[in-house]
Amino acid sequence: MNAKVSTAVLLALLFAAGTAVAGELEFKDPSGDDKGHGKLVYPTDKAYQKGSFDLVGVTIDASGGDVEVTVEFASKVEDPWDSKSWGGHGFSLQFVQLYIDQDHKAGSGHGSALPGMNVDFAETARWEKVLLISPQPNSRLKSEIGQKAKAQGKDIVLPKKVKVRGKKIVATFKASEVGTWAKGWGVQALVQSNEGYPTKEDLLSRKVNEYEGEHRFGGGNDFDCDSHVIDMLAGAGKGEAGEAKAQYTALGGFTCDASGKGARAKIDMVYPQ
Amino acid sequence: MTHRLLSPRDRSSGARNASSRACGTWRRPSVVVAALCGAAILAASAPASADIANFDMAGNIYTKWLYRNNDNQGILSYGNPFWPENFSGDNGVGSEFELKLMGTVSEFVEADVRLKSRYGSVWQDFFENGNVSYDEPNTSAESLGLDHGEYVKLRGYRVLIRPPYPYLDQVAVGSTDLSMFNPWSIGKIRYTDRDNTKGVFVQGSGGDRTFEWLAGAIALPKLWAGPGWTTGLGDQALDHPLWAKDWAYGTRLDLNLDDITFTLVGTTTLDYEINRADPDATGALYPNCEDQLGDPIPGCERDHAVDLDERYTNTVGTAEIQFDGIDDVSLHVLGAVATSNIDKRYVTNGVADNAGVFPMPYKDTVDGSARVRAELYEPFGMGDVNVQLEYFYIGPEYVSHFAARREADVLLTDGLIEGGQLPTLNVANEFQDFDEPFYESVIGWHGGTGIVSADLDPVTLKFEQTAIGYATNAQGRDVDSVFPDFLHSEGFTDTVLFDYANVLDRGRDPRSVYRKNQERFTTVSVLWTGLALEALADLQVDFKLKYIRDTDGRDASRQDDNYAADIAYGQLTLTLPVGDELTVGLGGQYDVWLEENRSGNESAGYQDYDTTRVRAFTTLKWVFGGAEFAYIIEYVHKEQERELDDDQVFNVLRSKATLGVSW
């Protein structure tokens, strides 16, 4: 961020501090839209059960000393790869990135999602913070961030605690690292899959190819021009049927030419009223 | 050498950009990689060949240092408990290399292979070509055999076909880790064997995955998947073992409705042998269809076809229901039935002839198992309090010899030994290091577990209470010829100072579930507490307190043989992140085991054991730039006071370090 942008963010934060929000923010997402831009299909391995990446709700509780984020899926969150044995948190498959736009100002904040998601944010919906909800231990996340997302590193917030509750994953973040939650902040939750052995550029996310593989999503493009988001919030974040179409449209807004070059899809935040 | 990947490596390909980069940007490619890239480039230039862009590759180097204050040489704490090998031991450092090639053949077909260097060689071997294996090591550089030659072996290969047919998603041919069924029937293969099993699998779905189906045929592993850990080879009952026609078959059906999922799994294993009464068979008893007096045998006729008999069959069916229709409640019900049929003409009785070390009862069995699990999240408005409840019954004659052998856990309880609980006698606590978990058989376990956990930031609490009765309780059970007792069936198992042959008096074998006389009841109580100290640089303090009360009346007609044990220990661990890449840990554990009538026998009587064990350890983990380094060093002091035998003292100092890089 340049100095002008930093100042804007600072002013926004100061303003936000004066209108802090207490209580919970609740977002809904329609079930059955875990198809990215409408055509993505799950990997073929039996570990990827139906509904594993189907986001149906996000709750943010910033009322206490911490920020607690609850992400709910359509099916029970399972742990087929025994995450506890590699220092994980009791789930294996999901990887959620919760982006926060703290000022809703054009040109302010980071414009691109983290490596591997292959989407950009609209100019007025750039993000200041992203909260990672991953089965990986923080040490691994830090190492990957250091290699692949150094520029955004200081704005990436890692959880102090992650737990699984049936169909929900609950992650707790330090409020001091997120900021004091305020009216006007926008939120976007991007769902991907945890990949312990990502490609050189991807930050622990799973590839999307043209054809699905045992451990790769299909329905996309073999190059990296297409969106790799499996599910996300859309519209007003109320879980209405039309939000699925809005998601497909937003994530399908990329272009890919024969050599893999093109423009990435631009997505928006959800700004609660 | 066992180590675990963080998740299954991506196998699908099609990443044209990635493969091009792989060959184009490696500044100093290895000979193998260079050759592969070169071959691929040449192939790409040929008009009829696949393009180089159609394949991707991945590599991994893993190094392990293992040291202990003894004189064993080798780089695997616990190797093969049956066959002698020359790579197990507690002192050495070795490396292994792995290369995976993933290719996209067409829109519908892809393939992958995994090449890996053989473990066993230590750096001090300097140069061993593996050309010859002498009886004793010498300085010829070819005395230790191929295991020390670091040769690269084809470990796995697979072809995946996805034709665009309705209700058919994929056909997989080749290596498999068997993760598609469940731990009760055909279980996921242990990590070290992850590509050794081969099979053919067909799977499909319909209605946007509302229903899914899978069917597979699996080549039965001749080395362990049968009575006596063999499908015939080496069994003294057989003169001409036949193993290449032995298969297992499995099916799975899933019905995924809103908030409720039904899963049915059916598996059967078939171990065939030659019917030697058939004159066409190798080693036929009557090849000319004449008896010993030269008279023709009625019905005997050569037809150039060999009849087969089933040496062993094992059929397992499971039904599962997962229900999530109530907010903050998860319910799971599992029922299982298993049949085990041994043709005694073709199976040596290992219970009688192998000191009770045999992976199933030596008789035909039919039995069932059940498990009901409820998880309640923040019930009755209790914030951040969660409850887990489980009922379990594992039939005393439930036999599933192809079930998960390790790296799975079917019960909520912490168990008697930490690690995992598995519904089979075929548990495999082998090919692992001292710091890896052990697994115990739960055949016959009948009881329940309740766990309450609370998150009272910054303190977390979790308490488990488990009661275990035993469906294996019986008087006068035949452990001489029918039910295997694994020779060592008395005393609390010490998995910290474990040895296969039990020369250290380490207690019960984790597979020993049958005794001649048993009236056993056990309770397990565990308290975990955690404290996160943000003010002290995010220092994490964890404490675990465990108490086991284990009683066994043994022979109900007498009182002087009653076993009663109080097993208790506490473990404290401090974990401190130092910067972004480094995490250090410090811990200690103190055990007290008071066991009345711990060891002995009916005639000589039993003796008491009082055991104390102290363990102190330090850990370190460094994750930097794609490299992961882990280190543990521990000191174990154990005193075993035995009423009749001499007391024993153990002072063990040992360490393990690993470095892994993947690209």
C-alpha cells in the first residue's frame, strides 16, 4: 500500500472504531452451489463427500475480546487424513479464506485474493485483512505465506484456535490483529480445499483443471486464468436462491485464451446493512 | 522408514504450465529428471507421441537421523517382527528419494507412477551397490543386499479412465490405498504400504451425487492377508501354495439425502488353493486317476482344468447412518456383520503350532459389531461446552482380517494405550519409529464413553470417562487350539519401551484379547487441560492426567489369581513458537503402575509388579522455505519391581530427527 492508501485505511479504522459493532453478524449461502462458476466438479476420491465444500453460512462474533468465525457446510466436516497426526485441527479437506474490506473505498487495500484462488476483488471491495481457516498448523501457514504471499503477509491473520463442531468449523482470531469490527465493513468467504502439497504458486489450495482428477477439481481450465473458488457468499448473503446465480456469474467472469492468458474474475464483498 | 505426507499428493495432471516449468526452470536437474525431461521433449517432437505438456512431476527427499544409547545399527525402531532384515535398528541416518510422474493421456485418461529409492542404507555405508548379500557384512561394498543399495523401485502405478457415460464416473486400475471402504471391512492401508495394494475399481453416481456406487477387485496381499499372515505361501499345510488367484472384492453404496447419509459396504476375501484330488493339479494326489493299488478312482478324469478350494473366506458387511438434521447434534450409527471360514485342510493351526500367535480364531465364526455415537455441540445452552457419547460392542468373534491395521481409530476413547483402537486382530505395530503411535485390538470390547469438553478461554478442558466390559469374558476358553492369545496376555502394555519378542517384559501384546479364564472390567478416566498464554509469547501449556482401573477375576473358582491394576500417569508439555518458523517444546511424564497378580500362571501362581516410569523430552520443529525439520530427544527411566523375579531398571536416551523437502 502506498502512503495515500495507508492514510485512508488509518482514517477508516479511526472512523470505524467510533462505530464499533457488537454482537453477531450472520450470513447465509444457498446450498448446492458448490460449483464455483457453475461448472466445477469435486475430485473423484471418496474423501470428497458430497457437500464438503458447500458453504451454507458464516457467523462472525466480534463481541468479545476475540473475533470468532463460524463457517457452516452442508455436510459434516470430516477428517479423512487424520489431521491431528500432522498438527492439524480435526479436519482435512476445507480451506476457507475470510476477506474483510474495512473501508469500502475504491483502490484501497489488496486487489487480488491470495495465490491459488485466482480471483480479484472489485475496486471498491478491496480487502484490508484476510482470516485463514485451514487445517494446517500455523507454522506451515506462516512458511507458505513467507514463500508465496509475502506482499500481503502482514494483513493475513492466522487463528489462535480452530475447532470442528459437526458441520461447522469455528476459528478464533485475536481482535488486536483483525481490528475493532465496525459498521460498513464488507465480508467475503472463499471456500477452497486444503492441499498439503500445493503447486509452486498456490497457497495450500487445490488445483482446478479442465477435467477432475482423484485429488483435483474439474470443470475449469488447465491454466491459471480461471477462478479456483468452489463456493463463496454472494448477493446480500441471505441464502436466497438467486445468490447461487450471482456467484456463478461473478466467478465465471474470467477470460482464458488458448495460451492461458486472460483476465481474472472480479468478485464483490457482502456489506451487511 | 515411515513418515506421513500431509495429505494425498495430487495425482491428476493436465497442468500444462506446471510441467513446462518443471523441465524449463530447474537450474541443476538431477540425472533422472534431466533424462525424463529430455525424453519427454523428444517425445513431444515426434508427431505421433504425447506432448511434453501432458505430464507433471513431483519430487521428495526425506532424511532421518535415529540415535539411542544402545548398539543397534539401523534406521527403523521397529521393523519386521517375523522375518530378519538388516535395516531395523536404533542408530543411523539415511535418506530416500521419491519421484512421481503424472500424465494426461487424453481428455478421459490419465496415469501416474511413483518411483522411490529403497530405504535401509545409512550414510556410513558410503557405497553399497547391493549386488550381493553376504551372510556377514564385509568391505566389498556389496555385502548388505539391495536394501542398502538405494536402488529406485517402482512403488506405484495407476491408470484412471473417466468415460462420459451416465452413472459411471471413473475406472481406476492399479495401485490403491484402499481408503474407499472403512476400517471395519477393508481398511485404508497403512502409510508405508500405500501403493503396494493393486486393484481395479469402478465408481459412479447419479442425481447430482444423491446416490453413489463403487465396486472393486483387489489383489489379496500374499504377505499378510490370510490365516497365519499368508494366503498360502509358507503354510506347512500346503505343498503347492497358490496365491496369484486370490482376490478381495468390495462394494459401497451411498445415499446422500438432506441431513442424512446412508452408507452400505460389503467386502469378501477369497483365498484359493489347488484341489489336489484333481488329477490336473500341480502335485495331484492321483495324477493318473488310480489309487495306491492301481485301481481307477471313480469320477476321476483329467479335463485340463484345475479345481480350486477356498482356503479362507472372510465376508464383512457394514451399514452406516449419519444424521445431521438437528441443529448442533451429530448422530452416527454403525452396524457390522462378519463371517470367517477356514478350510482346515489348507491352514496350519497357528494357535496350536505357533504359540498362540495367529490373526483369527481357528474355526468358522459369525459375529457382529455396533457403534452409536452422538455429538452434542453446546447443548442446553451451555456455551462452548460439547458432549460426545458413544456406545460400542465389538463381537468376540468378529473377524475382519483386511480391516485397518493402523493409522485409524474406530472408538472415541483414549483407550488403554494411546494411538488407536481397531476391530481386528491383524493390528500392525511394525515398520514404525519409537515416537509413532501404537494400536490395540478392541475385539470383544463392550461399553461406553462420555466426553465433555469446555473452552473457557484461555483454558480448555476435556474429560473422558469410559467403561469397558468384555464380550470375550469366559471360563475355560480354548486358547490352546482355537482362540489366539498371542502368547503374552498379562500386564499393562508398555509401548514406550516395546519389543516384539517381549524380552523386556513389556506386558500384554496389543492384539491379545482372549484368555483361558477372564472376568475383566476396565475403566478409563482422562483429563486434558490446555492453557494458552498470550502474554508469554503464546506459550501453550498442556497437561494430561490418565487413570486406568483394570480388573480381571481370571479363574472364577479361585480368588488368589485376581488381577487388579491401578495405572496412572501425568504428562506436562510446554510448546513455544519462536518467530514464524520455529516451535520448541519441553515435556515430562511420570507413570505409576501398581499391578496385583500381574504375571504368572495357574500352577505357579502370580506375582505383583510395581512400575514407575519417568520420561522427559524436548521437541523442535522448523518450517522454512519449503523444508520441514523435526527433532525429538527423550530420556526414559523405568523401574520395574517384581515380587518374584529380579527387578529391572531401564535408562534409555534416544532421539529422532527428520528433514523433508517436496517440490
